[in-house]
Amino acid sequence: MNQEPKISIDTLATRAKIAVIVPSTNTVVQPEMDAMRPEGVTNHVSRMLLPVRPYDDMELYRQALENEKGNLEDALKLVLHCEPHAIAHGHSIHSFRGNSERAQAEEKHLEQLTGLPFITPSRAVLAGLNAIGGPTKIAVLTPYWPPADSLIKDFFESCGFQVVANHGLKATGPIAVSQFTYEQIMAGFQVLNQPTVEAFVHVGTNLPVSAMTEHIEKTFGKPLIGVNVATYWWALRRIGIMDPIPGFGLLAQKY
């Protein structure tokens, strides 16, 4: 990497190709982002290995959040051969470590490494919140445990948001995240639905929220910036594709 990237169009990708990097255990990002594809755009997935965090020891869990890396660069080397126009990272928690400056520096590093627009989930969520008018009082749903929820809360507060409420569903492993039901997810948003909340945020790319976005917004009367919707929406917008994306809520449809 660190050389002039090649991009190309082809018979199916008449407008753009989006590279999507996901953890090896993730089964939600690929179908959700495929469902959001505008005509003439194709998605191309590469998978990265991540160590499994311990779920029976919260101190070790916290340490894993701070130290784990995964083989992102190996996954990038594979997918860059298809000559994409942008890269969407379908793994969220790492991009919420630290503050806004750290997230911006990480995005800049990855863009310099690949020579392409690189969409990190935290930066995409911030772009989505800004696009819908900059609500300052938010509530956050995750599939995580308290150390991760605290990390995400600290990130948003460092960016000037007030996290009125946050709720982790406490998945017992990466596969378990994708197995939360519609009813469990709706119950999680019900916990967050406090009167002062101006917008919901969802973090955790293997939690199947995207197709529920419109229903959640109508049920609770609040916009939802979900991590997968925001990441794919921002990837398209960064390369000049401004098509409305119907069926995935206010952000994708109107901005």
C-alpha cells in the first residue's frame, strides 16, 4: 500500500465499487450494506480476524478493548486488488477509542495508507448527527458490556454530546450479537426513550438494526443514527453519490 490506488468501474459497477471490511464473525454488515446499494454500485467484502474478548471478566474485557488490533491491514491488501473507490469499515468499537482527535488521526492514517476515502464508523456517526441538524442530547444502544459502553459514552462526551442514556445488551460473544431478536432490540430502545433525548445512536455492527430504523423512528419519534447505515451512507456521500436510500430512516433517505 502507500502507492497511488487504482480505481475502476465495470459492467455491474457502472458508478462505484465499495470495499467493506468486516470481522470474520460478522454476519450482519454484508447483507445490510448490500440492501442499501444504489443502482450501479457494488460492494466487495474482505474479512479481518479479531481476538475474542473475555466475557466472564470485565477487567480483562476492558483491557482487550484498549489493546486489541486485529489484522485490518491484511484484509485491506486483499480487497484493494478489486480497485474500489472507497472503503467502509464494518467494525465499530475500535474507532470509538479515545476522543475525536484520535478518531480523526486514525481515519487520516488509514486514508494515507490506502490512498482512498476510508470510512470509520465513529466518524460516520458524527457526520450523520451533524447532517440531521446536530442534536446534542443522545442515547446509545450497543450489544456490549459496561466497559465498552463507558468507552463509547466517553467518546461522545469528548465530542460535545450529552449522553442522556446508554444501554448495552450484553452479548456473550460476537456471534451472539447477530442473534438478538427484533423484540429485544425494540426493548433496548424503549429503555433509552427518555423525554430529553433528541436522537438515538446505535453502535455495534453485528447488531441487526438497520432495517428497523424507520420503524424505530416512527415508534419513538426520534431520529436514529445507526452505525451501519451511517457508515455506508457516508461512504457514498464521500465519493459524490447522493442518491436517497429508501427504507433505512431519515439520514439515508433525506441527507
